[in-house]
Amino acid sequence: MKAIFFLGSFLMLCSSWAQTNQVEVINNAKIRTIKLFQQNNQESLPIINLNSSDLLELHFDDLDGYIKNYFYTYQLCNADWSEANVNPFDFIKGFTQNRIVQARASSNTLTKYVHYQVTLPERNCTPTKSGNYLLKVYLNGDQENVAFTKKMYVVNSQAAIGIQILQPFDNSIYKTHQKVQLLVNTNQLNLYNPQQQLKVNLIQNQRWDNAVYNLQPSFIRENIFEYDAERDCVFEAGKEYRWLDLRSFRFESDRIARRDETNNPIEVYLKPDFNRLNQRYLYYRDLNGWYDITTTDLVNNWWQTGYANVHFVYTPENNQPLAGQDIYIIGELTNNIISDENKMIYNADKGVYEKTLLLKQGFYSYNYVTKSNQIKESKTSFKLIEGNYWETENIYAAFVYYRSFSGRHDELVGYTTTNSRLGGRLF
């Protein structure tokens, strides 16, 4: 295949920024602290290799406090998370649904709940195709009664990926943004129409509000596809995530102003946050938006950890609201999506933004983003509160999808991740 150059105008038409991605849903307000991750690693994307011994852990709590019959199944999806036109019997080996049998009532906690967990995939219910999957959890075997859904991935590595994080060439964003450069080797794939058969997605710090879908190549050199568009491969760098230590309800960590233990759940009031635009960049190890469920008060992290109503406060400059902008708390604690559930409310009497989240004991990381409330399709941004610094440490993940000539879904044939401070490496 001869080298081909794609003009920037074509790239802008073919690549899209994802807005609020509502594929993951929680339909039951009593369901809390849903975690799906690689076994023994809470700070990981739920991705496993096809036909391997890789395992995932699913954890969640039901605040109704009594044991229920929860079931799960897998839904195969395409690269854009639309449902694949494939019969479940063609992508699930064994039963097409399984009951979650491991349940434990909370112990030594003020707020009562039942903790559920399961290790996936189970031998009698296993995905058999690579791709995006939606894990659906529902009550009493009724798939119409969905409690929540979670994204997960099964990869069958057939495309080698080189990834590198660079500063953009554009002088206007040179010091504030990070550019992702990718090389994809498709030697093992049978490509007739690359623009239709091959899809590449990028995410930063497991965020769905600024993910890039269906990225198109800048160059093709025989079997090597190069992605380094100055527009579509560029992300705001932000700053290191803020932190919140809730591992103990007996002692107040540095971010806690006071506690009120007369209510159930207890009330935890945080010290006000301020914008960091004029602060010099300072590197420190953060969780890049993840949170870890852990406690220093008792032994078991999952069913001996309590809940608290955590009151966040952001104080804007001059105590005035941001004109034309809404403020959101972003991170795994808010499922990394933009919705009313994590939008802060301006309190005119106090001149601050406020939001209360019900959180389980653990160590959390979060940031604030703004989004125009005047332009519907606007992007979220760190620019007005956190600031952007090229040096910021971020984690990037790249997903490569392939659809064969007669295929009925997008196969996940490549996956890689890199840390921006390490820079990454191409072939």
C-alpha cells in the first residue's frame, strides 16, 4: 500500500469528541460504590485478554441492607458502544446469565448495606469474542430490571501499538496541552478498506467526557498507520488531581474541616477548594482520578467501611459565579461523566459552589471542570479552575478495533497505555 496523506479538513470531519457518554447507567439510587477492575488492582481499567487466565473483580453495595438476587450478563458492543448485532450464544460460552452469589452484610458500620462481589469471567459464563462489553447487572433474572451497567474490554492482540506523548507544535497550546502520537502495525489484519475497517479510540485518565472516538490516520505507510493530528490527538493537560483522605472516620485528615456524627450517614465537611490558575506546577503522586476503597479503622476494606455525606465547597474568585459556565466534579467518584449528579450548585448567600456526594471510606482523587451552559455541544475544560500545564502526569489508553469483511461487530485487536511523564515509545 502506498503512503497516503490525509488533509486536516478531512480529519476534522472523520474524528469526533465524545460528549456525555451515558452507556453506563445506575437505575437504582440504593446501589453505591460500583468498582470493576483487574484483580487486586483498584486503579486499573477492566480489560482482559481473550482466552487467558486474566480476571476482573466486580464490587458494589446495596444500601437497602438485605440480600437480593442479583444476576449479570454480557452485552457485546461496537467501538462506539452501540450494541453489536450478534446473538448472545455466539459470544458467551456457557450460561448467558449468572447469579451473583457472594454477598456479605456490612459489619461495624453506622450505615447498613449488603456488599456484593464476583470474580469475572466465571467458567460457566465467559466471553468468547474480543471487543467492548457492557456488563449488565439486574434483579431476579429479569434483564428488563437493570440495576446498573459497567464497561469492560476483552482484547485479542493482533495489532502492535506504539504510543508517545509530546508537546503540540501549536504555540498557543504548547505549554498547556499534550499530544498523543500513535503508530499501529496492522500486518496481521486483512484490510480492504482501512477507513471503514479500522477504528482507534483514545481516553485520558479513564474519562468519558473528553474521549476521542474513531480517530483517523494522518499517514499510512504500507502496514503502519500513524495518528498524530494536531487537533484530534490533543488533550488539555490539567494539573495533578486533588485528593481526599476518607480512610478513617475517627481522625480528621488534612482536607476535612469538621464532622457531624449525629446523622446517619455521618456528615463530613471539607475545607473549601480554590482555583489553582496562579499556582506554580508541582508534581506529586496522585491517583489520576481513581479512588481506592480502604480503611485504617477496621480490617476488611469492602464490608467494614462506612459511608458519609461529603460536602464539597468551591470558592470562586471574588465569590462570584462563573458567567455562562457550570462546574462539575470529575473523577471515578462521579463515574467520570458530566451530569446533574456531579454538577455543583452556586450558593448566592455564601458566594460559593456546593455539592454533596455519598462516599464510602477510602482515598479519593478528583478535579473540577467547567462546561458552557450556553453551548450544548461544548467541551469540558480545566482552563478556568485547575489550569493546564504540559508537565502534568496523565495516563493515556489507546484502543484499536478491526471489523473483518464479513464481521458483525468491531473486534478489539490492540490496547496499550502510557504515562505522560514517561513519554512512551514508538516502534
